Amino acid sequence: MQIDEAREVRTTCPYCGVGCGVLAKVAADGEVTVRGDPDHPANFGRLCSKGSALAETIDLDGRLLHPEIHGRRTSWDEALDRVASTFSQTIAEHGPDAVAFYVSGQLLTEDYYVANKLMKGFIGSANIDTNSRLCMASSVAGHRRAFGSDTVPGNYEDLELADLIVLVGSNLAWCHPVLYQRIAAAREKRPEMKVVLVDPRRTMTSDIADLHLAIAPDGDVALFTGLLAYLGQHNALDRAYITAHTAGFGQALFAASALDLAGIAAATGLSEDELGRFYSLFAATAKTVTVYSQGVNQSSSGTDKVNAIINCHLATGRIGKPGTGPFSVTGQPNAMGGREVGGMANMLAAHMEIENPEHRERVQRFWNAPAVAQKPGLKAVEMFQGVADGRIRALWIMATNPVDSMPDADAVQAAIKACPFVVVSDVLASTDTVRHAHVRLPAAAWGEKDGTVTNSERRISRQRAFLDLPGEARPDWWIVAEVARRMGFDEAFSHASAAEIFAEHAALSGFENDSARDFDIGAYARIDGEDYDALAPFQWPAPSPGTPLWPAGHLPLKGGDQLSPPLSPTSDIAEMSDAQTLPISPLEGEMAGRPEGGAWARRPEGPTRFFANGNFYTPDRKARFIAIRPTIETRTSPDYPLILNTGRVRDHWHTMTRTGKSPRLSQHIAEPFAEIHPADARHFGIGDADIVRVSTVHGEALLRALVTARQRPGSVFVPMHWTDQFAVRARVDALVAPITDAISGQPASKNVAARLERFAAAAFGFAVLAERPASIDADYWSLARCAAGWRLELALQGGRDWTMFAASLLGDDAQGETLAYHDAAGGHYRFARFAGSRLVGALYLAPGPVAVSRSWVAEQLGADHADRRGRLAIVAGRPGGNHIDRGAVVCSCFGVGANQIAEAVRGGCASVAAIGAALGAGTNCGSCRAEIRTIIDARRLQAAE
């Protein structure tokens, strides 16, 4: 990009559902830097380690820049014609349900809207589903069962106003670090705030927990049904709220009382004392927020878990009021936007219901569509089963990598390979999914495309382009619209910009709504390009001027109550009268728009919470208690005695297509691992840093053993990020069974029966390489970027000629020089290869896990090595003299290692704040603060012994 002067663009982070505002600065020379937007209400300037490293992920290395058909570069016209004609022919021969779209929470709302419109309104099938199905479908189903709509009642501010926060199945410190930091900061101001963590693992989030409940896998239903029974037994109910605003309480309480406290203890794996402490704390604390994430959702009982949590909040009236509520935090940046436009197989656009004929007719009329899908389509797991058995014959995958992320991933890969026609729109030319596409379409990446995303608190923010489109890459909405036009739907897909699509989306949300539906941003139905460019973050609902927020009679104020003082722009829905409209419309008043301008950039907030005074979206406007009986589910067997639990790590994202580009994000955890309790490690003969084989009936993976008491006995945790691009046999979702929740269709990725065994390696290795190797001849390997090249972990079973192995990995051209050290008797071999004064690569081999200073060795790839004596230190694998080995990176933001932190503790730094003052660690995103405290505590323990 050629620019004359530096400029800074407000945009939104493309990672998790927190939806942080980002300021991307483009210098005059084109260099990009990022920082948190201090004015964005989601993060107020904070960014996590991933967000802070965004500028390191926008290079064109590995980008798909031109359309391809069967690997041959082609024109957009030929590629689009091929896609349109093949889809049309497939529909003509086999019907509309023979085609499917599998889309992504990485899409912008405008992309999602166009894809959903094409599939449901013009192709006439509901076979469009999203990888968000893997993240939050159970929350959607639970919300709809309880509220009559997919409504998140509260907002982030409630996390700071609560007196008790219950974190359920959520490693907030690593997966939503900015929210974690908001809670931590609030707790520092109000030490009386309590935090309870419900998680089988003692994750880094436990650092702020007053009580950690190491619950048995899928014990959450029993935990929260037991809580409901306790609330009933101890008269801790809001009976006025239950009577006025809910239905079904009696049946729910009866079902929840099926187990006594001893039975709940058996079902949850918790002691009666632990249960009593949690239950009494919840009962006594009026301002309680229950935050839940994948540990709740990714379960065959996920929807029941969600409703068990919601039942407790309805029973206590703790919903819609400041500092209260059940709160689902989403994993993807635009999972919520996808829900708003109907990007799931069982939903219509604008939170309308595909099962409702009136809703189908309304959407068809608004779109002027030839037909609207009459029934739900195939959900994600069902969709790929449909690909496998031939029901789906043409598949379009957009912005996602199901060969790695879907359960039973090997079967998914086989299905895609066998599908007659596969289209993939992506930013990368080589992912485990892209390689199986017949047609590859180059999509725009973050920084190149314009649109909106919605975060977990219903806040819509703009993603703005600050980079030119590279090569022939195009926005996803443009690609879909062009295919639709070639299929004969030109008029309905004539959008010229993302702004036009957003305006249509907003208009549909308000179309014949009259406050009957929760999702309404009709105030933006007339937005134009200039105002769209200036659009500031806002929360919905935002109905059109004059639209009442609730139908008359559905929000009565208590007798004689008056709104005094007059309603403010930040008032709660709970405080609004039935005649009240949005206090200030973006189309009215002094700030109304051009020529005064700025209204779109400074829109006052409307109401931000739902349901404090009822008014749910059920026919009688009452919430539904769901009767749930506590159950105990056992999946283990003598052959598979352990439970496999999958999830995320701090510095990586999904299948590493973005974070894998950043050297500093790869240094905190550089290889896939299996977290194992010491008792299980002893039982299976596994030592720390061994390579282990984790197996299920569906597959196996090779992983580094991480033995830690933070893990629950009987369980093994494995991260989900590693793919065939970065490791051999580490695609953990290939091990996950395609078991789903019967209501939501969300897979059960947290409770998989597994077994464990030590991988008998003859040799272990570590290498650093200036260039990525074309192939790696090893039984186990894992590759990660470092500042000037790559770092490689190895394990090999058979004996080798290690000199030849080193030559194959490091090169052996006559112009270079190799230094080597051999201890054949001890099985230790070391090689360092130089070209002039540059280190080409180094390899270290040993009979056990290799003990070298990994971070220091990796740094040598970028150093000058003209001094031959200094080269011997590289062969030794550790710095000599007074050089510092920083150790494993703890703080990715500032590159501070564990050894540096330990040394600072020895020097007198006795707190996280002191470490921050001395080294900077923990002072940026803060997600490493728990690890810093762990190092401090370990040093104190050593000093006391």
C-alpha cells in the first residue's frame, strides 16, 4: 500500500467473541502496528496477547491470491461460472438439499447475510451451518427454550457490578483474557467480590477464584439442578418474579429434587462440603452472574446444562438487573452476528424461526424470494455425514477448516475427498481443508475487508479495511453475490457494498417486528455508505424511531411508579415504560446525521439489558423453566479408562491459520501436549516431557506429556489447535466422537473415552532451522515459528545414522560448515550448520527429552556468528559466560521468560506488580499474570524448604 502519511483506523479484533476495539496504524512506509482502542466499550484499550500480535499475522506468506480450478490458476469469471453452473446442475438433478454451505464465525455479518439469503431464500434449502455450531449452539437452544428467543440478557458491565461471579466451563484467563482482566480489575477495587470456578482442571483462571470446584466431566447438570433444589429448600427464591414472569417452576423444582446432596456429590465428583459452600454462597448473593462457555456448551447434555443454569437465575429473579444474569461468552468473533442473520441450519434471518410458517412467509416476502426453506437443514455433524453418504453432492466451505476442527475429523476428511464438488473460500492456499477443494476462491483477510461483527454482549462493531486487497482476493459477500447472480438471482444480489447489505439486514430486523422479536436494529435501515463508514459500536435493540420497545401492556410499571428522572441513554430495559421508545434515534434530533454529521459515530446507547421485568418472547411473555433431571453419564470402559477433554491455549487460535504466523505467539506453548495428572502418569509409566499416544475408538494422536496436578485424575486435556501443517498426528478432533446434543446438535468435545500409553522413542530431538523443511522424516514432530526461522521438536523410534539424518534436515552443501559433537555411548549428538556467519540450523539429539536452552538457541538464527569460538556455545545448546537464558516464554507481549522471572524473584520481586515494574511482564494484556504468580509461589516454596 502506497500512502503519503501515517493513518490510524478503528477496527475490531478478529479473534474471540469479546469483540475488542483495535487501532491499526499504517505508517507512511506501509508498516502496520496495532493497539487497543481506548474508546471501545468492550475493552477500553486492553488487548490480549493474540490481539497485540495481529500485525505479525497480515503478511502474504502462504496466501491464496488467485482463483484456482483443480490446482490451475484461472480467472474469476471462469471460477464463478463453474461454481454457479455446478450448483445449479446439482439442484436441478438432485434437488436443493443436495447442496450445502459450511460457513464460519470468522465471516462478517454481511458475508453471513448474503450466504444465508442465497441458501435459504433462493436455493430453497436450509443446508447452511457454521463452525459456530461447535461453540455455542447449546446456548442458542437453551435461550430459545427459556426465553422464546436467542437473547443474551446482560452485558459486560455486569461482570464488574456483580458480587459473585460463577465461571462454568470457562478458562476466561486464556480464552477471553480481556474479560478476565476486567473482572480482576474490578476485584482489586472491591475485594469482597467472590469468584467461583467450575472446571475439571485448575486452569490459570483459578488464580482469581475463591473456590475451585473440580467437577467431574458433564457433572454440570447435576450441580445446577442440585442448586435449584437447594434454593427451594432454603427459601432463597424470588417468588414474586416466578409468579409474575415465569411458567413451569413446580415441575422444574420437582425434577431437580430427584437426587439428595449425597447423590449430587456422587454425580459431580465434589464433596458435600464443597457443594454446601457453593450453594450457600449463591443463595446469599443477590448480584450474581454465571458466565459459561465451551465446558457447558460442548456436551451431549449441553442444552440441559444451559437451562439448568438459567433455571437458577429465573428462580432468584437474577436476570436483567445490573450485576446479574446467565452470560454465555462466545468463542468466535462473529458467532453472534451469524445467529442474527440466521446462519445456522435451524434458524431464519433476524431471529425468526424456520419452524414458524408466518416467519417463513415474512422473510420470503421481504426478500421477494422464489422459495424459503420449509424445514431445518443439516447441522454441522449431520452435514458432513450427508456428504459422506452422498445426500450432499456439492459443498461450499467458507473461512473454516473442518478437516481439523470437526469431530471424527478423519471421517470428515474422507467425506470431503469423496464429494463430487467442493468449493473452498479461504485466505490461505494450503490448509488441511483447502487441499481437497476442486475450486479455490481467494478471500479477503482481516485488515482487507469491511463489515460488522457482534460480540457476546450484543454489541455491533465495524471491522474496517486498512490494507489493499492483495492479488485477486475479494470479500466473501462479493464472492457469494457473484455466484448468486450467475445462478439467475441478479436483482436480489445486486449489492454494491457491505453498507448496502447491512442496511438490508437492519431493515429485515425491523420488518413487521413491532417489538415482537428481540433482535431489531431497524434504526439503521436507511444507513448509507458514509454513515456506515462512521458507524460507532452499539448494542441492540435499536429499533426504528417511534417503535415501542415492548408491545403495549407488556411492561407495566408498578402502581404509581414514575420514570424520574427522565430516561437516560443508558437506562435499563427494566426501567422503561410500555410507551417508551429509544431516547434518541440516530435519525432524529440535534445529532441526526449529515450535514451536522457524527450521529452514526456518536449514537447514544439505548437499553442494554433484557428481562428484569419479564417480557420474554414466548406467546404469553413468560419465561419457561425447563424440568431437568440430574443424570450421571459414563463413557469410559476398561479399554478406554480416561476422559479426553479438548480446548484452547492462551496464544493460539482455532487451527493456527493466523496465530501460527506469529513467532512470539508460538513461543509460549510451541508444541501439542497432553495434560496428565501425576497419578495417571505413574499408572501408565509416563514421565514429564515423554511423548505419549492418546487413543480413542476414532483415532490416535502423539503429544508431549505435561504432568501436572492442575489436571483432574482420570482426565487428559489436549489443545485443539495443531494440524498437519504444524505437527504429525496431532489433530485431536480426529479422536473426538461425533456425539451431539439431541437438541442443539453441538458436539461433545469435552467428554471422550480415551486411553494413554508411552510412546517408546529411541531418540528425542530439538532443532532450529532458518528455512521450513520440505519434509520431516520422524515418527513425531512439531514445528513452530521463531523470530528468524523455525523450531522443531522430534521423537524417533528406530535407530538412525544421525549424521545423515542431520544432513537431510540441515543441508550439506560444500559451501557451508558443520560443527558436530558425538557421544555415541551416551546417545547424545549435536550439529550446527553455518553458511558464512549465519546459522542455517542446529540439531540436538538425546535418548531422553533434550535439555537445551530452546529460546536462546532459536534466537541464534538471527545473530551474527563470525566469531568461531561463539559457535561452540550453539553446539553446547546454551549461552556461555554472562549471557542470560530467558527460558520458556511466559509473557508473549514482551518476550519475558520463566528464568528471567525466577531470577527477579530471587532478586527480591515478591509480587506480580513488582515483576511488572522490573521486567514489564504482565503489564500489557495481563493474561500471563497467573503464570507469573505461579513462578513466584514456587520460588517461595523452594526458599521455605
